[in-house]
Amino acid sequence: SAVISQKPSRDICQRGTSLTIQCQVDSQVTMMFWYRQQPGQSLTLIATANQGSEATYESGFVIDKFPISRPNLTFSTLTVSNMSPEDSSIYLCSVAGGSSGANVLTFGAGSRLTVL
Amino acid sequence: QQQVKQSPQSLIVQKGGISIINCAYENTAFDYFPWYQQFPGKGPALLIAIRPDVSEKKEGRFTISFNKSAKQFSLHIMDSQPGDSATYFCAAGPVNKLTFGTGTQLKVEL
């Protein structure tokens, strides 16, 4: 299956700042996604990162708060903007396609953000 | 958003016992039903998945039972081991828009 590397693995941020999370995949993949996992909670899809075009956001998530880039088939970034303590979560990059297979969703290890 | 209801929230099983986790979904258009295992500090890892055209799938000690008419599916872990202690998430949907259950914390005791 695809190997996904996320950076940073964890960070502590100050309220009002922004942080960019990077996701690198070891093979070209058709689909890349960003999920959020709040403390002790389930996973919620934030958006689909579309290569060469604007991301597709799920209800409750907006581009101004979570801008996403996907310049090629192996890389994406998620920025959490103007952070507040409510943004403290694990942010997970996931992919489908490529060496994982089109019908399998593979997750990275996640980026654990704590906002003070 | 379509819900996926998962139960129980937590489960304690003796070593060698059977762990059973249940999920129910609403949207009959869902066509992919995976189970993920997550250890602390790690991302979710795909454990086993099923499509709605079969009623059961087994991989080693892990079995998914699927009831299309009831819109329910369950994970059975046979001969549960302490190493199985983790959080388990069910999910449903198309792979590009999965809806996840709330998770079950499984603890397997010696």
C-alpha cells in the first residue's frame, strides 16, 4: 500500500497563528483527502485535494480556514488558519489509488496540533 | 451528513474471547464498508473491508458480517489477543467520501 509521510507530526501553536501541514506520498495517487480527528472523537472529512484545481470542501469547512494545495499527484498541504483552541486536533492525510488500489483508503500517521 | 452508528463505545474482552463491534448505516447507496484499527499516536490502518454483494468476509481472525436489509455490519475478532487492544472504527460510503463511526475502544485482558 502507499506510504504517506506527514510533517509536522505534532506542534504546539499560539492562538491566531497559522500552520501548514505537508503530506508526501511515495507513489502517484488519484485521490488525496484531509480528515480531522478531534480528541477522543471520530474522523471527519475536511476536503478532497484536487490536483491542479481548488479543493472540494465538506459541509462546515471553508477554504479561508483550511486552504489546501495539491501541486502534483504525490504532494498536498493543508493550512489551518487563524487557529483557536477548538482547532486542536489530529489532522490526517489519506489517499486512494496508486499502490494502495483505487478502492482502498490509506491514512498517514497524522499531525497532532495543540493550540494554546 | 449521513450517520454511521457504532457500538459499544468500549469493550473489555478476555484473552482468547470473541470481540464483537456493531455498526449501522442509513444510506442505502453506500457501497464500501471498511474497518480501521488505530493505536495511540498512529493513523488508522485498514483492517478489513466488505462490499454489499457479500454477506461475510473473513481474513485470519477478523470477520465482517454484513446484513444489507438491516443496514448493519459487524466486526468479529476471534481468539482476541492483548495486541488487539486498540480503537476500532467502522466506516461506510464510497471510498472518496467515507463516513466514520464514533469508534470502539477495545481492551483485551490476560
